[in-house]
Amino acid sequence: MVYWVGLKVWFMELRPQFLLLSIVLAFLGTCVAFYEGFFNHLHFILALIGLLFLHISVNVLNDYFDYKSGIDLEVRRTPFSGGSGILPPQLLSPPSVFRLGLACLTLGVVIGIYFVVVVGPLLIPIVLLAAVISYFYTTHLARWMVGELCAGLGLGALPVLGAYFVQSGYYSPLAMVASIPPFILVFNLLFLNEFPDVEVDKKHGRRNLVIWLGRANASKLYSVLTAIMYGWIALCVVLNWMPTPVLLSLLTLPWGLKAIQTSLRHYGDEGIVRAMAWNVIVVLLTQALMGVGFLIASFI
């Protein structure tokens, strides 16, 4: 019984509920490649495993560094922010959590290096950026006003481009175009999730857009970026930069509007958690439906 409890604690430290994002990103990038005539199922599986290792490393190292800085001792946890809650009550030792984060980072980078050797050196910038963002996000990037930008790149645009590259061996204009919505969506994911933690983050030296703009203005920027994301998808289809079935992703618009309305009304109170919930649906489902759209377009 103790063994299983211990395994459960380690599993929860990975924050598995957030790893669905990596699956969706790998799916989307691979679907774009499939639409253009490229697919290697082994490369897809290995790329997904590598991305999951890197995503886990971000989660675990963030937990470790936020605990060491004192943030997680004061932060108000929500289902979408505030860490795993494992380290403050000492359910795991901080050094063991740090070692887990480093191990996952190492495994992710090793898989990236494999693809550099097998597929091509043009993947090197993505592997390097992924490693830097994974390790230095909490300690430096989140304190330099680039946390949201790095999230949009590291768990948005770059995984889509990387998943595409390991299939095709190059970066196509279509892949670039398709990586923009994931960039905005994951930028917004972190952006909105920062709302509940403004005071604690500021106290412990973090600098981000929500602190800089204030919650009221930040909620307006979140709303504008969400509108731009939907507008980009529609415009790209109209211009024939993406196939028509990708418009399926616009089916998430009702949830997007709920997230916008709720964030504008409740940016300073507990209601922001509802906006965060709607936003998670938008982030995951929009990208998944984009991938489905590319798959449908491959067969018609």
C-alpha cells in the first residue's frame, strides 16, 4: 500500500493533467506533415515521447525552483496554477524532485539529438531553445518579462514545427503558418494562469505581463490575442494558406467567448478560475480540431 501511495505522489509531481497539451501539439505538427505527404509512425512516437519528457522537466523543475524561492509556500493553488502542491508538505524531497527534472530534460534532449543526426541539423535551434526554456524558465525567463513569450514558443509553436520537421526534414511555409495559433494559445494559457498569483509573484521577484499591465488591462490583452488567434485561422483559410477543413477549429469560439467575458468581468476575483477553465478547453480543443482539419483535408 505504501508503495502505491509513493508511486501516486511521484505521478502527481509530473502534473499529468497538463501533459495532454504535448500530445495535442505533436498531433497537430504531424497532421500538417501528413497533409503534405510525410508520415513516419516511429518518428511520431519518438517525437511525442521526447516532447513529453521536456514538458515533464518544465513542470518538475518549475515545482522545485518555485518551492526553493518560497513562491509555492504562499501561492493560492487553483486547478490550473500554483504548482503540484507536493513539495510544501514535503511529500517528496526537493533534491529528488530536482534530479527527476534533470533526468527528464536529459532524456528529451537526447531524443532531440537523435533526430538531429537522423533527420537533419536544422532541428538544432529547436532542441537548444527547448533545453534553455525548460531549465531556465522559472529561474530567469519568468523574471525577465519573457515568460509568456517562452511558453508560447516552447510549448506552442516550436513543438508543432519540431513534430513537422522530424517527418519532413524541413520547415514548410504551411508549418510556419499553422504554428501561429499554438503560439498564441499557449502564450495565453500561461498569461491567464498568472492572474491569481500576481502579489506572490511580484513579492518574489517575478516580472510578467500581468504584473506590468495590471489585471484589468491584462484581461483586455488576453481578449485581443484570443480574437487574433481565431482571426488568423479564418484569414489563412480565406487566403488558401491552410485547407478549408481547418475551420473546424472555430467550433471552440463559444468557449473562447466565455473565457473572454469571464476574464473581463472577474479579472480580480475568484471568478477568474472559470475563465482559466474555459481557456484550457480552447487551448486543447482548438489545436486538436486544427489537426483533425488537416487530416480530413488529406483525404478529400
